[in-house]
Amino acid sequence: EAQVTQNPRYLITVTGKKLTVTCSQNMNHEYMSWYRQDPGLGLRQIYYSMNVEVTDKGDVPEGYKVSRKEKRNFPLILESPSPNQTSLYFCASKRTGGPKLFFGSGTQLSVL
Amino acid sequence: GIQVEQSPPDLILQEGANSTLRCNFSDSVNNLQWFHQNPWGQLINLFYIPSGTKQNGRLSATTVATERYSLLYISSSQTTDSGVYFCAVDPNSGYALNFGKGTSLLVTP
């Protein structure tokens, strides 16, 4: 089944403790992206990647890192999480030139 | 950047009713999509519709690109239609979708 898989689904952590949210897609998509969703703000893009080893900032990149060492994986790294990074995070992918974006199931992160 | 405004922000319907959701955008776009976020948080792609009209079962969408708006029609609504509907547009880069704040729909039995 074609899908974008995120893990974990829920995560509670404390301020300053490094964490990684994983994202993997099995559709051989070149493009991958991370969004965060906050009440009243909709979804905002954090980072995106056009292909392996190619990443760029979205609208709200501060406090986040990403890497794209393999085509299928695009992990989101929070080196020193803070409470304002408490949010619902989505990973998404699509093929280059293709319009439709496919989303993972989301990761609800709480930073205490 | 491009502004995306959705209306209404909230909508409550009785099962069987019809509804129209609107998305206005501030600049020309080459990509417009409608998504449904179900009560479990999953985002499902409903339509890719930068212009014209499409239908999928009880749902249909129309985008009038020259007037910078899109409409999502839901007919004979069901409780499973509940959730948040997002409009998202990409002005030209192909690198990012800009999302509206969504319309929260509750369909009651």
C-alpha cells in the first residue's frame, strides 16, 4: 500500500531533550516536506526537500533540522525542543511535477 | 506571500443537508487542492483543481482562477463528512502549499 509513515504518533518530552520524528514514504517520491499544524493557524511548512541531499527552509524553520540521506526517509530533528514547538506535525511527499501531496498520519508532540 | 481565506470558519449541518465551502486566494496559482482532515487527524486529498470543475461522488469542486476563488460542494452530507476542510494553493514554485485556516464542519444525525 502506498503510504507516508510517521513515527511516533504521540510524543511527550521535556524542554531541551533532543528528539527525532521519522518519516518514510514507499512511493519513490522525490519531494518531501514537513508541516506543523496549530489551532487557528492552519498548516505551515517547516522544511522541504526536492531530492536526496537537497533541503530548504519553509516558512517556520527556526528550531528544526532535517536531513535527506535516502530518497525514502526525511527525519525531522529538534535539537533542543521548547514548549512553543508543541504542535501536530505532518510529513508529506509527492513526485516532482506532480501536484498531489500525500500526508502521513501526523505526530502529536508535547514539550513540557 | 499569497493569502488564503476560507469561509465559513465553522459550519454545523444536519445529516442530508447540502453545503458550500469557499476559498479565496490573493494571487494567481498553478496548484489548488482541497483536503479533508478527519476527527482522527488524518489529512486526505480530495481534489487537485487549479481550474474548472471536478466531481467525486457527493463532493464536487469548482475553481474560477480568473476570479481567484474555489468552492467545495458537499451534497447529502453524512456524519462521516465531519472534520476540517482545508484549501491549499501553490502560486508557482512547486515547492510549497500555502494552507488556509480551514472550515470546521460538524454533521449531526
